[in-house]
Amino acid sequence: MNVHVSEATRFRQDGSALPPEISEALDRLRGWAQEASPGQLADLGLSAPELSREYPAGFIVDAAYRAGLPDLQNGPASLIRGTPRRIQHVGISNFRLPIRYRCRAGGEIALETSVTGTVSLEADRKGINMSRIMRSFYGHAERVFGFEVIEAALDSYQTDLDSLDARILMRLRFPMQMRALRSGLSGWQYYDIGLEVIDRAGQRLRVMHLDYVYSSTCPCSLELSEHARRTRGQLATPHSQRSVARLSAVVRPGAALWIEDMVDLARAAVPTETQVMVKREDEQAFAELNAANPIFVEDAARLFCEALRGDDRLGDFRVVASHQESLHSHDAVSILTEGPTFEQISHDPGLFPSLHHPG
């Protein structure tokens, strides 16, 4: 607490200095007052200053003032609370800004992007200045983004924060025009995309994530429906449902993989993608397309696997599929991984719920 014992009290009214012992006593009084309670101050006839309740719009911060501001996150290791252990990831999540991306057909598109940036923190360091991640990223925000620019942004804040490991994940919804199956209409389909750069132990990975939404018709239900029609003349409808596959793949160094390429790869593996513009002839065509491609969740994982393995631009990958059943009150799910990058023993509790797309 500050009290009204100012520098002026070191001098007499005539301007001459007070004796050193008096100045020393005043210094001690100031130090004691910093810790004293209001009651203790009142006992000595002292009081805390009146604090301004108005925002000082005209106050200007100079270099000296800035240098004197407390900075606890860069404090000594003695300020660490809890066990002093290395933290693998610490940073900020979901700061948003408009980012421009290149399109495969040429040109650019500006999209709202959610950014997560993290670094490692060694055991003897108290913390990081998280605003530096944003400031470093904003230094590149006007550029047209691809993996090269993401890596440049990661280099910047990794250097600014003096960290060994670092990661950036950018999430966006990428629009592509999709033609209807028969009517010739077209509409915009939006794809949830993640672009990730990971720097760990001196090794760097580029990863692309895609959520691909499709219809899955149950092969068993299709056969049972046909059996009812054939043996008893009974009309029956096989059940199908909206389904989601999250494809995550490492992009090999030097390889050029467009977002549109990843979508095409998924669509070739499982062609029953949900539609945008639909007239009656398109709805009939979609029913025929589903009947020609009935699929269990196990089939989906292996078909996506086949497509990912067949593209030499891709390395390790993971397929997470969720068929959100119309027959059952639960979902059918599967996970298939290739290579060590995505292997894990424990499931993130939020993984499968995150595959429920509201549309």
C-alpha cells in the first residue's frame, strides 16, 4: 500500500536537506507502510491515497514505465507453483482472424480461421508471454497462406519464446462448388479443414485434417429389405445415416497437396457424399448411388485407408469414422492408423462427439 510520504519530505521548507538519519527513517516508514493494514496506518494518523476512479485516457507509456512493469511469467524458477516439470504444450487456442488461402484453380479466398499456437516449456521456466504467439503470427497474417507461411509463423514465435518444440493448428471451413447428381444445379459445400505444422525434437511435420460427411447405407439392412420384397412382396426401406470421417495425413516434405486434392481423394474412396442442391431426379440418383455403395463403418475405414495409401504425397495417416445410426440410439465407430505419428492407446473423450456435424 502506498502512503503520502513523498520525496518532498526529505527537504526542509527552506530547501535544505534533512539529516541522513531522518531520511533513513522515512525510507523505513515507506517500507513498513507497503505491508501495513489500513488499521495500522490509521493508528499512526496515516492514510492510503485516494485512488482515481476515472480511466486516464491521456496517460502515455514510455520506455522507462514499460521496463518497470511486473512480468511474473518471466520470473525466476522459485516462483513456479506445483511440480517443476516440463510442459509439452502451452499457448493459446481459438484466436481468430481472416486469412487468405490459394485455390487449386487459381486465385485466393479469404476465410475466418481459428488458430491454436503452442510451445514447449522447460521445467525451470515459470511461463511464457502468450501474447507473443499472437504478435508473431500477426506478422505473417497479410500473406497468402500455405504450409510454407505457417512454418514461417511457427519459426517466428518459436524464436521469440525461445522454445524447443512448437505447433500451429489452423482450422477453417473451406468452400467448394458441388454439382447435383442429375439436375445440373450446383451449390457450395463447406469442408472442415485443419492445417497443422509440428516441430518436435528438431523434426518438422506438416499435417492436413479433413472432415468428410457422407451417407452410409447399411449393407445388412439393404439385404434384409430385399429379402422382404423378394420372399413376401413386402416393401421395406434399408436404413442409412449421415456419417463423418476425419482424415488426418502427414504431407511429405516437398509434396504439394491442395485442400481440394484431399476432398477429391475422400470422394473417390466413398462417393456417397451428402448433397447441397437437390431436385427429385437428384434425390432418386442419390438413392441409387447409396444402393450401389452400401458400407459398414469397417468398410469405410479400409476404403479411406486404400485411398490414402495410394497417394505418394502422403505419409502416416489416421482415419476416424463415425456412422451416426438411424437404426440404433448409438453410433458405429472405427479408427485406423498407419505409421507411428497417430498411434495412441487412450481415446480422447471428446473425439467421437466432435464428429457430430450439425450441418
